Amino acid sequence: MTVTINGDTGISGVNGSAGNPAIKGGDADTGIHFGADSAAIATGGTDKVSIDSSGDATFSGTVKTSKVENANTSNGGVEIDAAGHVQVDGLQMPSAGSPGFRNLFDNGAMAIKQRTEANRTTDGILIDRFQTGTNGGTQTTTRESLTSADTPYSEGFRYALRLTNTAAVTNTAANYRFLMQQIESVNMFKSGWNYNSSTSYVTISFWVRASVAQEYFAYFVDNIEDRRHYNFSLGNLAANTWTRVVHQIPGDAGLSFAHNTGAGFSLIVSPFWGTNFTDSSVTPGTWQAYNGNLRTPDYTTTWGTTAGATFDFTALQMEVGDTRTPFEHLPEGVELDRCRRYLYVIDAPSNFSRFGVGLSNGTGEAQAIVHFPVTMRAAPSAIEAVAANLYQASQGNLGVAGTGISLTGNVASPNTACVSLAVAAGSLVSHAIYYVEANGNEAGAKYLRFLAEI
């Protein structure tokens, strides 16, 4: 075969093969060979890359590149960093764990608020799944609506939890302010996190804003056996400025979770801890045995001693892997059902709305069965209710106002509960069917709340 070398058209006349390429170096079976409107690169006598007449390329091994994008644009595409983490069209993909339902916390966007109170000034829960606590002075918890002026708004967040230091702390050693969410042990146990390995991570992220510029801290504690503790800094926050906090938490050989529905892993975020709970020797970013006197490094006292200081928090997410991904916004009904595992609320939208039906227990008590729409974490431990006279036991048009309302604990389960409404003795027919309903003859909101919180 004649080989032609031309300064304008190059080398022509030899196609070659995988075992004997037309163009090669010192290795006889490694090089480039050609076919009809096609070309291929071979190594060791085997084609590794081939391009056909349509421009389609075939690779027989692993394709290693930092980015793949459309030929007509530099926007979007698939990008891979040095650690092998993948972004698609600028969105980070999970580096480990499940691609869906990956947020180990509930209600991180503060969207679900089954309780109707506008605020809370005592320890407890206002926004579903978030407990708040205080000691000394007064703290007010509210749910604030976000606007387009708030940085998290552009990511789909419409609410934030706010702690307001209504009255300043009175003792910078013994006082504190915090918010907390506890994860069931079984959810950590089955999360996919190799939590006993220091090279396996979960990543926590959230938005935070404080009215006072200073450094703030948060910590995790496991609630099983020896109780391990890990604290981290939120950074030195600028006043009245939204800041995204992202932190990777390694596993630890001392962590232990169980296949049960008790408290497994708790996150506590605080704008202020008194010095009874902190120490300058505490090192952020390390696991250690839990000690209530060594929760975080010492706090600057400014936020705690400033009446009216605020602390805003939203977009809480924790996922398996060492990389933050976009927040997982769930449909409202899905998030509501997740919250109903811990709190189920029946509101009375109109007069005489019925909560349940059952039998009278003698002549002075009506018992009604309530079925829950989701399986609760455990049998409800308590109910929240308004004044007993706002409920009544009824048979058709006959209603008897309540004098007391409670749970009948020995028949409660994660799926049902029995509500006992006491009435004046002799008011009911023994062992007759009665509704427990809202007393339309009394003004005021009526509800029943069943609690199975951790």
C-alpha cells in the first residue's frame, strides 16, 4: 500500500488495525487506526476509544473528566470534583446515603405548626418538632414569616423559628436559651451512616441570623448508653445578617444507637449558655464524653444580656455523606404526616364538631375512641385540651357539658386513644353511645392534641 505524506493533507494511505495501528510510537500494538469514516485509539491491541461517522464516541474503560457539558454552552452540565462528588446543572448530588428522604430532621423549613398559639413564653414546643428551653429572664418563641428581603426566601423558605430574649438573663452563670430537635434512635440506627467510623460523615446545614454580632455554638449528643457529645461553632455572625452554616460530623467509635423509638440523637442550638454549662477548655469539632458542664466553649454574654435580642433559624437539614445538597422540600402532606407521628391535633372548625364516639362509663363519664391517621411514635403520653366545659357528651340534640377531660391510659396505643370526658354524676345513661364533641354553647376555640413527643 502506498503511503502519501503531504504538507497540506497529512499522512494517508494506511488504515491499520487495533493490533497494528497506522500511527504508533515504540509499542507495536498501541496507536491510532482508521476505517470507513471512523477512527480508533488502541492500547495493547484492543480498541479503547472509537469514533464513528456520526461523531458518536465509544469508550471501553472509565471516562475521567472534571466536567461534561453541551457543546453549545458552558452553563450547567455534569461536574465532578477531585473527591468524586457530582453536581448536575449546578446542584450538588448526595455523596452517600439515600437520594430521597435524606433529611434526618423533620420540619426543617418550619412549615408545619399544628399548634395555633401565636407564641410561647415557656419551655416546650410551638413549631412542630422543635423544643425550646430557657432559664432566667424571659424567652419568647415565635414563627416568623420570611419575605423576599430574607436570603433563605430565594431557596423556597417561607418561615423561620425566632427566639426573642424578651427579658435579659439575670445570671450569666446559671441562665440559658436554646432550641432543640431529637431524632429517634431507630432513624439513626437505619440511616446508612457508618457512625462508628471516623471517615464516615453526616453533614448538617441551616440558615441562621442573630441581632447581636458574636460567636454562637451548637452541639449534638447521643442519648444511648455512654452518651457522646460533639460541639461546633456557627462562626462569628454579623448582626442581622443571614448566614448559612454547614458542618461535617465524623463518626465516632463510642456512638451507639438502638432499634427503638426513644431519643437517639439530639441537636441543641443556643444563642446563650451560662458559664455553668461551658468552659474555655472545650474544643469544637471533637467527640468527647458528654458532660453537662462542658457543652461548648464559653459564650460572649452580649446576646443573653441584651433585652429584645433575636435569633432566627430555618432550613435545618442533616444527611448522610460529607457534602451538603440542596434542601429537600417535601410536599405539605408528607411533612405533616411526619410531624403527626409526634403530635396529632383535632380542631373543631365549627360548633358541635365531633372528636370521637364511644360509650358512657356509668352515668358520669363518656369515653370516646379516636383513631390516628398515622402510627404515632408511641402511645400518647398526654393530651392538651382547653377548659373541660368547652366539650360535651351528646346523644343527638342532648348535650352535657364536661367537668374534666383526660386520656384513658390503659387502652392507648400508637394507633388509637380513648378520651374520657367527666360530666356531672347522673347526667348520662349508663353504657349508652355518646359523642364527645365541641360544646357549641360555650365560646372559644376547641381542640384535642395527642402528644407522643420524644
